[in-house]
Amino acid sequence: MWISPVRSDARHLCCFYIVFALSIFLAPTIVFADANFDRQTQQIDEKITVFGKTLPYYATKQPRAYSYLDQPQLNLIAAPLTLSEYLNSLPSVYLQASQNFSQDERISIRGFGAQSSFGIRGIQILVDDVPHTLPDGQSQLDGLELQNLASIEVLRGPASALYGNSAGGVIKINTQVPDDDKLALKLTKGSFDTEQAYLYANKHYDTVNFGVSLSHTQKQGYRDHSEYEKSAINGHLDWQVLPQWLLRVNSQYIDSPIAEDAGGLTREQADSEPTAARDRNVSFQAGEEVKQQKHTLASRYQFDDSSQLNAQFYYFDKDFNNRLPFSAGGQVELARQFYGTNVQYATHNWLTHYQTQVLLGANLQYQDDKRRRYDNLDGGIRGDLALSQQELIDSSALYAQLSAQPSDKWLIDLGLRYEHNRVEVKDQYLVDGDQSGERNWDNSSANLGSSYQLTDDNLLYATISQSFQIPTTTELANPNKDDITANGGFGGGFNPDLDVETAINYEIGLRGELTAAHSYDLALFYIDISDAISPYFKDDSLDEITYYRNAGAAARQGIEVSSQHQFGSHFSWKNQYSYSDFSYDSYTTPQGDYSGKIQPGTPRHKGASQLLYQNDNDLSINLELLYVGDRYTNNSNTETADSYWLTNAGVSQVLDFEPLAMSLSLTVNNLFNQYYDDNIRINAFGGRYYEPGPERLFMFTLAATL
């Protein structure tokens, strides 16, 4: 294994620790300056507070489309393995590759993120208010603790004014922090040799609350060559230093020694033998290994009833190795460090004429990737060095958000952000010359929205918002290797022609309650996109790397409808439907003119319906129906992945043996054994677009809590 040189730029790391130390020393000064503060502190209105408890669905007037899942809804998933089990039932939210743990889940919101060849990009993800989206726009969920979630909120549309780069949508995840002693054990056994064990312990001492969890997951997978294993340890500590000052520390370590990649199949291969892996993926031992640690510190200080200061510091360290199903540059070794800080001040009643809320913030982030690529020989044996470079990405931003209520029924939102992004490549493989370089972008974003309370229970809103996405380090891969490398080796540096993607979102919506038991949400949107980043492959069987280019102009328009119904005290019914018309306005490449074509990778129609029964004896039965429409697999729209219906069912019984509580759960996914494509590899070379999803899948879970 390559032992990397010094893993960080000393200057940036020094600055990080200085800011960290200053925050610790300055916080007591702030506290003692306000020693007479009322001990019964209250939260600022959470609508404009990024770092704070998320409001329930109907408690806000925010003029934007969003979805909210609370803890009872999340608890319906007894043994979650992927985020898709929670989010696939939300409008305009589409998840793929839930069974390919080497590629990671692909998440798209209103089409943002659909262009990713693997993993998550184009949307911002925060876990306990800590960004899990890198400065270059890639998101990583390797360490997400799905067993211990408190809530998930999804902002379904561009929000760069508040969240910065790669905020075509936002997913905010909050984990549980019990305020009393707790010991929990959960064991799961399922199809395809799936096994999962989870242990959590929490202890509360006066003003200190701390907990630790251990988890282990392993599975063979539905398809050949799709084995996966991961172990994780998480720890948290909450310290109420003073009534108005809370500190929270989180640490995590994960080790995933194996995550195999079965690869994509042609239509004929997928239909005839869906469990098969692509032959080259097996011969080249395609897959990945990951080790990662994460450490975060969050500080929340309440000055008085109307103002609050939040500060966060975070550090990620990741070692990543993978093997791709080709020879030239097919083994990647990556040593990554990512750290940053976010400081935010929120206040309300800033103007005396009417209620206002103001949020001011600053954000600094730094990413240091040391990347090496080697030839990948048959059997996954490492060959000669093909690339060695250091990729440095940093961002700095200032932002502000103003919310004003001219009347009890009318709310106006205004947000502004300036962000500087820099990408630098230091070429350390000089056999073919020096491809070092640097690119800088200055990006500004704004949002303007307004909502009006038609009645006490019904809200009309309209908003205009922007987003931008700089190219990720993966997307900046240089496609011009034959021009710069005499022997045809892997090209270093980055693609000098790839630019920032920008978008403007226009949206109107109506949500509310018909009665106390029946609620609805309707949104219509139009998104104008410039320089959309799109993946492509070269017509070269020896070069299967995914490259990217700007696709000119694109337009997305759609409708989102959802409803919730409560029938008596035992039955509830949820429904959602989204219509998505995403097309290229102008997109011409050497391979053809795709103007007017539908953007591949997302369904035009998507719907879900969920029926839940819960009785007074702690028995719950859940039935879910999911529909995903046809999806184009390439820019030319010559081939489609068929639509499908999936039916999932679950039953759970809680047994109370005070103080011990136990639960037994059985989950059946794909109840009627429907064939479907779990992932589409857009524009894949050789027509290998399809990754078949698993057949009927059973999961049995035993849980105990003390």
C-alpha cells in the first residue's frame, strides 16, 4: 500500500486549529457577559436556523417545497441498510444503486444528482447539522448511522443561497440523543446472507449525556460478486456547560474491508441472467475498501430569547482503495482529508415595525486528496504507476438570510450568498510532463420567496432560488490523455474545458389541511439550467473511465403532489406522485445533437402509496407500493429501462416486559418478485446500462431496549 506524504497543508490545518481554539476560549467570555440570562432558554424560530432542531411539517410558513419524516415514521423501517428505504416514497426524490455498496447510493432531487456515475453529487447532505458534502460537491454517507435517526428533512429544490455549492436539493438528517439512560440491542438476519448487529448504550449524568454504538453489517448480495462488509463505532457527548450554552462532540470510525462491484449488464444479459456479474468486473476484482474517521464539535449559545450563536467544526479522514474493471489506471488509491468550520448568528425582531428574523453566517472548508492510479492487471493484481497527483479544493463563503412578516398571514424570505471555490492539481507523475494547474470560481446565489396564509390551515407560496455546482474532482478527470501522454497512459491534471453548472428554480405551491385528519401538498416548478454537467464514455473498450462535459442548456419542469390521511386511531394512508419533464434545450457533441432529448437517468412518472395499521397492543402492519416509470439510459434516448411496481410489507410487534421492551419485526421487500433495474449507468460503453435489483427479500429483526 502506498504510504502517502504529509497528509495536509500545514498552513490550512494550522488556521483550522487556531479558529477551533479561539471558539473554545471566547465562548466562556460570551457566557459570563450574560450571566443573568433566564435559565429557561428558548430556541430561535427554526425556519432560518440551519443548526438546530427541525420544525414539524406544519409548524412553519417557509416558502419552499420540503418533506419531513419524524421518528415514528422512520421507526417503521426495522432494519435499514440504505437511505433509499426512507426516501424513495418522497416526491421528486429518486434513489438508485441501493444494492451496490461499492458505487454507493445515487440520489437525485428534481434531477440534481442524476448525472453522477456513482455516489451522491448535486445535493447537500447534513447529518446533525454537519456537512457531509465535500467542497467539490461530492457527498459521502459511508458512516451514516441509520439505526438511530430522529428525523429527516428534504428541501426539494435549489438552495445555494443558504447551503452553497452543490445544493440542487438538501437532505438534513438528525440522529437521536436520548436524555436518559438507555441500552439497546438489535439483531437482523435476512435474504442473500444478510446479517446485521447493532448495540447502543447511553448514559446521562446531570449536565452531561454520552453514548456509544457498535454496528456490523455483512451480506453476500443478490448478484454474483456483490459481497459487502462494514463495521462502525460511533460516540457522542453532549455537555450543557451553562443553561444557555451547549457543546456536542461526535466521533466515528468505520472499516469496510470489502464492497464488490458486480458491474453493469446489457439488456439481453440482464433479462437472461440478472444475478450474474459482468465478466470483466470479476476478472479485475472490481470493488473498494474504505476506512474513515470523523470528529465534530458543535457549540450553541443562546444570548437571550431572540438571538443565538452556533459554531461547528468538523474533520474527516478517509483512506480509499478501489479496483475498476479495466487495466490502464484501473486501481485507485486515495488519501483524503476534509475539514471546515461554520459560524452562524441568528436573531429575530431585528426591526421594530414587524417581526423579522436575520441569519448571518460564514463557512470555510478545505479538502486535500492525494490520488494515485495504477494499472489493474487480471486478478486484481497491481501494476505500474499511471498517475500521482494531489488535488486541493477549498471554499470560503459569507451568507445572509432575512425573513420578514409584514402581517400575521404574509411572510417574505430573502437570501444572499457569496462563495469562492478553488481547485488545484499538483502533478507528481512527471514522466509525461507537468499537468499541474489551478482553477478558481466566484459564485453568488440568491433566493426570494413569499408565503401567504389563505386560512389558518392552508398556505400559498412562491419562490425563486438559485444553485451552482462546481465540477467534482472525479468529474474533472482529464479526457485528453492521448494529447498529453506520449505512450497513451492515464492523463494527469484536470479537464480544462469543464465549467460550473448553474440553475434558477421558479416554484409555486399550496399546502395545508382539508380537515384535521387530511392534509395535502402541491408544488409546481420550472428549472432553467446552464452548462449542465453530463457523463459520457469514450468509444474505446480499453478506456472505461467516466468523463464529463457541459451539456449547454437544459430545462426541468414538474409537478409534485402528496397527501396524508388518518382514519380513526388505527389507520393512516400516505400518497405521493411526481411528474418530471427534464430535457436538453441545446446540447451538441461530436457524437451527435441531443437538443430536445430527455435527460437520461430519471423517471418521468414516480409514485408511492403507504398504508399503516397500528393498534393499542403495539402491533403495526405496513404496506407500501412504489411505482417508477421508464427511464432513458443514454443521451440519444435510443434505449429505456422499463417501468416497475414494487410492493413492500412489514409487520412488527412490541412486547413490554417493564423495564425491558422487545420487538419482533418481519420485512418483505419486492413481495411479488418483480424484475426491476436498481441502477442505470448513464451512457455506459457497450450498452451495459443495467444493474438488476434483487428478487423477493426477507428480513427478520429482534430488538431489545432497557
